[in-house]
Amino acid sequence: MKITILNYLEHEGDKKHDTVVDQVARALKQSKHKVSVLGVHGNVNQLRTGLLRRKPDLVFNLMETFGSNQLGAVGVVGLLDLLSVPYTGGGPGEFYIQEDKGLTKKLLSFDGIKYPEFAIFSQDAELETGGHLHMPLFVKPLRMDASIGISGKSLVHSTKEMIERVTHIHKTVNDAALVEEYIEGREFYVGVLGNQEPQAFPAIEMDFSGMPEGMAHVLDSKAKWDEKSAEYKGTKAILADIPDEVRARLQKVAVDAYRALRVRDYGRIDMRLTPTGEVYVIEVNASCYLEQTGEFSTSAEAAGMDYPTLINRIAELAFERYKSRKAAKA
């Protein structure tokens, strides 16, 4: 196939792109696909003309945002739909639902999947609550990902601290605040691949044992991105060493959440396992990060699927969806 990798550029005119773009391109080329890269910052016309000029059979969509809009992924896939270009991952409806963590929890609730009780503090002072909350609480932006707006101060133990953190998110992130009960326990990530018959990979556990004493066991922005920080150095993702029964339960919950949120092609489900054995879904990450040494790729490798096979299978799944849709209309 002719495959165009769609990639976000941090600044207009940038030539540099994310490492994962090169990794995905190499993997696709191994299967003899003709691969091009279209990097765009925030220029809709450049995006449109670049796609029309390349005329790809499939877009491998790695664009998580657009311009200065952190929530631009919805608009990007909306444009792809308007241009009738097949692409990997979720559409505008799926992305919107998965971005709004309040909507995510409501859909999980409908299917009987456990999640932390929560309240939403919007910027216009309206309060939406999903239940009676108990301290400690975790406060984060409602719609952001990549740990934006999350720090060591996100875990709060009083109403005063909670209001301070909510106000901080309103002012600095320009988003509503999601306040949810903090679930004490082990943190696991389960990758899922597929559509009609999703496959759950072995669980990855986030090991917090290297964190300084007294620090909350959460993967905040420092733990994710600041390589010099104690948080980054004190956390590592490892293949989970857990009994088969626990592994099976985590995988079942992951697939249930994947289906409940209408995730397409691939995604990662973040969960917490309490000391009493209850599994709570923390987040559903559709079209998750595909870096070769990341959690999703590592879990696929543990299932016997190397990186090139994984990337090409994602492309195949997306193209199969479009072929099935086209056949249904004929």
C-alpha cells in the first residue's frame, strides 16, 4: 500500500519529527509498503493539500494534537473523514468520548466496569459528581493526556488542597478539573489489539519502588518527561510478575473497557489493582504511544509479536475496517 504517516510538528516549518515516526516508517517498509511522512503544525490547508497530493491508500495517524490546540486530534480525524481517507485508530466521535474522562467513566459505568468515584469542576463553576468522594483525592485536567497538569501536588488530602488544585488547573491548563478518589494499589497497563476480536497483551506494571520516600506513587509529568528528576529515575515499566488468575482478570477488564469506549485498531488500558483484588480502570488510551521500547510495544513483544509485525498489523486492521465498510455500502 501507499501509506502516509501523519505527524505533528511542534513549530511551523520544523524539519524534525518524533523518533516514533522513523520507527513506524521502518516497520512498514519491511513489509514493502511505500511510505511517506506528512508533518504539519497547525496549517489545515497544508494538511489537506499534502494528503491530496500523496493520495495514500492509508494514513497511519500519529497526530495527537494540532497547532496550539492540545485537543486537536478530533478535528484532524474529522478532516480525514471529510476527505474519505482511510486511517488508523479512532474517529472524531471515539476521540471526543475518550478525551472527556467524565464521559469515559459514564460509559464504563453502563457496562459495570469499576472506576474511581469522581466529580467534575468546570470553569463556569458548575459541579458534576459521580458519587460521594472520600479523601485522598486525585485532581487532574478533564481532557488532557501525557500527564499535562499532573504533579506531586495532584494528590490532595483536604478540601482546601483540592480547591487550590482545581483553581490551578482552571488557570494554567484552561480545562475543567476531574477530581477522583485515589485508588491505592499496583498500577498496570494492558495493551489491546484488534476490532471484532480484540487481543489483550500481557500486563505491564509500573514499578514505583525507586521513588523517594513520601512521594505519591503516580506517573506525573516529571516521571514521564524529566529524565533528571527523582520521579523519572524512581519509576520503571516492567513485565508484570503476577498469578495467571490475576493476569486473566486484568486482560478481561481491559478488553471490556476497550469495547465500551469503542476503541479502534489498538489502545492501552491503565488500571489499578487494590490490595483486596479489585480492578479499577483509570484511563483508556486509544491510539496509544507506539515508541518501540514503550509499554504497548513491550507488551506486544511479550505476547510474541515483534515491533514490525505489530505496526503492520495495526495498518492491516485499519484497512480491513475500511474494506468492510465499503463492501457493506456496495
